[in-house]
Amino acid sequence: MRRISTVLILAALALALPPLAAAQNDDIDKINGSVQVEAGQKVGDVSTVNGAVRIADGASLRKASTVNGSVELGDKTQATELSSVNGAITLGGTSHVSGEVTAVNGALHLAPGADVGGKLGNVNGAIVLDAAHVAGGINTVSGDVTVGANSRVEGGILVDKPSGWFNWSSSRAPVIVIGPHAVVQGTLEFRRDVVLKVSDSAQIGPVKGATPVKFSGAMP
């Protein structure tokens, strides 16, 4: 979770900076306000503090980041990296992020056909894949994880134990659900107590630190 600690430090520095009147080149940088990228528009890095980032259908960008705000990607959007502190991240249908998608205190949701080429992770907040794909693995500390029906994950799943900055994370055991016909390649490692529920039609790799409970049907 060292990377997420770095995000928190950068967020604190960002709060101390004065508002920027204009971003350089094709970047968009804002303080105390939301950012909207219109449908089909191509931009660079997009960031804001105390506001949301909304990327409309078919748009593309490099990085999007927020502090105290959400990141919302529409359908068929493209980006290289997404991050948020205190905000959810949502990827629309058939959207593609080539790198990592990370959040601190924020849920992560991937709509059908969404694709993440790097790691998908947070500290707190639900992680939900709906017939989506993650190539770099999933990690969390206190979030529930649902790898929904027909989803695919390479790189395994890691649920880490709270430590350092994150010792205050919830003591409730996260619930991990691997849905029908979902595939998780790599190790499913749990460094704290979890409830692991696996569909009888799912395929998973080795499990460390938990005992899978099988279920039939759409959901346990």
C-alpha cells in the first residue's frame, strides 16, 4: 500500500497550492470545482481538488486524479491511469485504462466490457466487476470484492491487513465473491479474515488464508 500512501502525501501538497488559472498544453487542472471532458474530446492529464472528473462517451485522456471527488468514465473512453482520494471511480462500458486504477476511501466499479491493463485497488470501498477484465490483479484492505459473472482477472487478488496509516480500517471481514463463469488467475491471498464465496462454475487459482465456500446460481 506504499503507492497509496504517496497519493495521500501528494494530495496534501495539492491542497496547499493556489488555484491555477489555466493548465499547460492540453492538461486540465482545477481547484474547488468539477471537470467535464466532452464526448469525443482528447485531453492530457486531468486533475481537480474538491470536485469530480467526468469523462463523456468516446473521450480519451492520459491521467485523471481527484482529491475529495469521484472519477466517472463514460462508455468507450480511454485513459492511461486513474486515481482518487475520498471518491469513487466508475468505468463505463467497453472503456479501457491501460495502467492502474487506485482509490483511497472510494468504491471501484467496472461496467460490462470495461478493461484495466494494470492493477485495480483501494483501501476502503466496494470493488465490483460486471463482466469486466483486470490484467494486473486486485488489491484492497477493507473493501468487499465482487468479481461478477463472466469477469476475468489476471494477477490474483490480495486483501492486505491494515497497517501504518490504515490501521483504522474496518475490522469487519471483507466479503469476496467470485461469480458464475468468472476466472481469477493467480493467487487469491488473504492476510486478514475474509468471507470467500466462489461460484461452482468459476475458475480460481490457489487460495491462501481463507477457505472457499461454494455456491450455485447467480449470487450467494
